[in-house]
Amino acid sequence: MSVRTRFAPSPTGFLHIGGLRTALFSWLYARGHAGKFILRIEDTDLERSTEAAIQQILDGLEWAGLEHDEGPFFQTKRFDRYQEVVEYLLAQGHAYRCYCTKEELEQMRAEQVARGEKPRYDGRWRDRCDSLPGVAPAIRFKNPQEGEVIVHDVVHGRVLFQNSELDDLIIARSDGSPTYNFCVVVDDMDMQISHVIRGDDHLNNTPRQMNMLRALGAKVPVYAHLPMILGSDGAKLSKRHGAVSVLQYRDEGFLPEALLNYLVRLGWSHGDQEIFSTEEMIRLFDIADVNKSAAAFNGEKLAWLNQQHMMHAPAARLVAPLRWQLERNGVDAHDDAQLEQIVVAQRERAKTIKEMAANSLFFFRPPESYDTKALAKHVTPAVSVLVAAVTEELAMLSDWTAPAIHAVVSGFAARENLALGKLAQPIRLAVCGGTVSPPIDATLAILGRGQTLARLAAAVAVWLG
Ligand code: GLU
């Protein structure tokens, strides 16, 4: 059987962590089995679906690197097809017209509740052949009345539903519009989905969907219902827990591979390994190893993983995200080699790319002022004179590299009988405006000769007044 999975978000809200994990598991399963990953936008809820949400889903998946092989298919573009299948089910006797009015249904419901029964459609039009002139009927699926539906769920195991518990679902409303569960069925059939991997909030829809697939003579896919992601307090993950849009993680400076690594471990494990490259995930992931208990979101672990991925990635990998973050700060950084040097110098000091960018702005902007506390601590007129002198020595350097710069600065300090820090801190203050930067030799090497000498001269001029 060729593997075909799908991610089928409803664009009624942003793509968040839970949705991305569902997409990830489907994507991994397809990639690991030479299969296809299909993207389907379930936008039939016209009132709640928005263009912005669709765009945000597409952008989020793209940023995460979960590229689809087919689609995106939009359900709103498939109404003719749903209509065709409704007609087919009617013709085959698997569906029927129900002329109940809203009032009638409400009354049915009220009576059932009064009798202490579970409200459900009682099937009163199931076997009727007549019609009510002037009333537009809804179309209902003729659910089997006896027997049971067994879902052999990959995650939850065998889950049994009694057909007697399932009433005859409306598949097309009286205005002709198809309903949610029906569209899913037609799409899973037409798109030849082999594995439906989705949140376990959909498990209760599954027996109805299976019955409809069987009535259509379609192959029933394998189902895997994923446990929910909970907040650290055990409640369903919500905005309160920072369950923001996936793109916000990008904005906050997380690497997509770190976020995916974090998500894959929510409910899945491979021994006690924590750090996975995307290739490893593809190779090792199996839906059968997903745990059925809910997993809790832990922001600290995500931050830790992000740092691990930042530390271990090839430096060149971090250039594009760093440039992007710098651009967000109004910095136009185009020198890839320089950005790569910044990555190497800064990555130990930052948990996110955003933080790395914030720590690196000084490379692109001369200081507008000098940290007053640091000035008081590190700079005196005598020190300023020393900085002017070392600037002259640096100016003579033919080889502008970190080792050569180190030799000049440490040689100068030794001759002046100064601890290196006594000279390095004022130099740092002069070029960055503050006291935090990578080692001074690396800082000056990355900054370049022109900027270094200009900033040192400018600082000395200010400090000596
Ligand atoms: N559109 C559904 C959702 O966003 C998913 C349906 C499915 O995967 O079958 O929750």
C-alpha cells in the first residue's frame, strides 16, 4: 500500500503548536515511507474561515519545512464533487431526504430530554418515500442501525462504537451545503488517504466516517488519533500557556528544526534520545510508537533544544535566520561571511536567534552613547590615552585577524603592565557602547579595521573631551 497522509486544518484560527505537531507526524510518516503528504484546507465553515488564517497556515508550514506534495486543496472549491457524492448516496439508498423543520427537530429534542434520553434524530424520514412540497429537505446518511464499528486505532488500540449510538447524520443541509464530516469522508476517499493522523478530538467522528466510507465502497484508511498537548498546569493548551501562532516562534528566534524536534518528543520517543535532526526523525519516527497519554508543553525544554540546535548547526545554517532577525531591527546585513563569523562568536551567548541579533546590533551601528556605569568603572583620562595609543598600534596591523589583533592588544597590555581586561573593557566600551561582546580580538576582527579604528578614535575624542 502506498502511504498517503494529509494535514487538514480548518482555517478558523492560527496554526498553533498542536496543529503543527499533527502536520509533523503526518509529514514524517509520509517521508519515512516514501509516501505523499497532502495539504487540504477545510474551509467549509464560511463564517469562521479567514484568508489571513489560510495564509498563516501556509506560511507556518513553509517556515517549518513541512512541504506538501499535493494541494493545497480547498474544500470550498469541491462543492460540485460533494453534491455528486450526495446524489450517489441517495441513488444507492444510503442517504435520504429529511423534511423535518427546525421546530420539529427542536420539539423532538425537548421530548427526548424530558424523557431523560440522549437527544438524537429519531430517523422519522428514513423510510419515507414522500416529500413535503415547499420544504427544502436536508440529506441524511442512513447509518447502519445495528452492529458495531471497531476502530483499530494505531495510538489508542481497539475502540468500539455501537451503531445504535450513532444517529443519521446530515450530510447536506437544506440549503445544499455539505457538512463537515461528509466532506472529510469524500476527500479522504478521493485523495486516497492511507493513514489519517489527527488529533484525538476527532476520534468520535471516526465511526461515522467509516460507515460512510463503507457505504461509498471506499477503502477505510488506517487511523491514528494523537493525544492532546496540555499546558504545564495540565489544562488544554491555550493562549494562556503561550500557545501562540507557529510564526510567533519564528519571530521569537526559534529554529524550525528545534521546534520540530521539540514537538516530535511530545508523545513519541526513541530510547532516551532528546536531540534529533530532521533526517533522524524521518528515519526513526513510527506512528505505532506514539504514546496515548496527553503530553505537556514545556517552554524551558523548547528553549534548551533551540540552544542545542543553534550550537550544533553548521554556522552557515544560522546566517539566514540571523539576517532576518537583524532586518527586523532595521539592519541590512548582506555580508554572509561576516554573519557567519558573528554566528560563531555569538552562539554560545544566546538562546535564540532573536537574542543573537539583539546582541549583535553593535556590529552594524556605532554606539550612540557609552554605558555610564561602565564608563565610571573602566575609563579615566589615563585609560583613554592608552586606548589612543593601542589604536595607533592596531592601525599599523597589516593582517586584520583575531590572532594578530590579540597579539597587539595583549602585547600592549603586557608592556604597560596592565591586566588584559583593563584594556579590553574600555576598548569594548568604545566599539560596542557596552561591556558585553565576544572576546575582544574576535569582536574587532568581525567589526573590521575601518569601523574599529573609527570607533576607537571617536570614543577617545569624547572621553578626553
Ligand atoms: N479540520 C480538522 C481540524 O482542523 C481536522 C480534520 C481531520 O483531520 O480529519 O481539526
